Amino acid sequence: MSESTRTVIVTGGSKGIGEAISRAFHANNDYVVLASRSDCGLAAQLGERARFVRCDVRRPADLRAAVEAAFAWTGRLDVLVNNAGYSAWRSLSLVDEGFWDEMLETNLKGVFFGCQAAAAHMKQGSCIVNVSSIAGKRGSANNSVYCASKFGVNGITQALAKELGPRGLRVNAVCPVYVQTEGLIQALDKPDAPPLGQDTATYLKSFAASQAALGRLPLGEEIAQVCLFLASPAASAITGQCLNVDCGVMPQ
């Protein structure tokens, strides 16, 4: 690999938004480590500059192993995209410890310890991009646990930008609204989710028409392009920001 070729880890990088992010960095001629619980065959499909590493982000040891695998492969780590996440709605009375633990361990603990593992080995000019949500900026019904996890991600992003900035490391987050992935559709099909039994496609179409300034919802590829930008030299003065990618659902 050339001196300028970067190595990128994308957690949850095998499907959904993570797949789009992995594809975007790979298309940018980066080496991409897809750190996920299951191998969907994407790394093999992408080719020699992509590798799958089995990783459960709820386990800090797995995150450290993913970083070690990146170094064993290319000898460097330039970008970490903390994308792995879990979305679900549940009313207050139905939240139990199991639901709380799974959500917080995946969405918040995974992000924090991913940052810890990566930052320990990153050099000046490297960066971290956390995939958060506009649910990290405003609450919504039956979504308290998910909102708590994403508010936490935004807090980690801002705090680590200050902590790691003196080392020349940047930390930012992207905050999407609904992105139509298989995981989202499954989550929206549950009783406490916003459609409240309405057809999911109809609900999303109505939401986009009434809530999004552009009258549509963002695509996974658009989230990926923002991640690519935030990890690029063009964003060298940007850190500690939680950038909405929501087609104008929440103008700020």
C-alpha cells in the first residue's frame, strides 16, 4: 500500500448504513475493515482492500481485536466509523433491564470503547466518525432508551473532540433521520413504533412529506458521503460537531 492510502474500520460495516459506508470508503481507495457480528460476504465482494473481522461491539475486547487486526493487516489506522447500532421503540412501562442493557451496550458502550481502542493507536491527522441520530438531539414517544443512547453518543463526540484535539485527532458525528434499511423496517413494524400499526411504507412516505424540508428521506449512500467528507482533509477544521443528515427534518 502507498504511504497515503488510509486504513478504515467500520463497525457494523456489513449491512444497512454500514454497508454504504464501507462501500464509499472502499471506492475512495481506502483499506476497509468491516467489523461486524456476522459476515454477509461484502468484504469478499469488494475485494483485496476489504476484510471482515468478527466483532461484537458490546465487548471491548472485540473492539481492541479489530484495531489489532487492522494494524496486523496494514500497519496503521486512520479512520474509525462507529456505525454499529440498534434501534427499537418501547413504551416506558414495558422497558426492562434486558432492553436497556442491549440498547446502551450496543449504541453507547460500543461507541465509547471503540473510540478508546482506536485512539490509543491513532496518529495525528486520524479521525473518528460516530453514527448517531437526530434522536440524540430531541426526544420522541416510546423512544426514551434509544434517545438516551444517542444523546450519549453526541456527548462522547463533543467530549472526545476536546480531549483528543491536542493530539491532532478529530471526532465528529452524523445524525441521520430515518434511513430505509432492513433493520429500520423491522423496528418500525413493532407495536410501540411510530407507525402504530400503520403500513410502514405509508408511514415513511407521510413522514417525509410532512416533516422533511426536501420532501424525502436520506439514503444510506448520502450518510456515507458525509462520513467520507468528515474523514477527509476538506474537513480538517471540523471537530466536535454532530451534523444532521436529515433532508431538513430538524433544521439547526
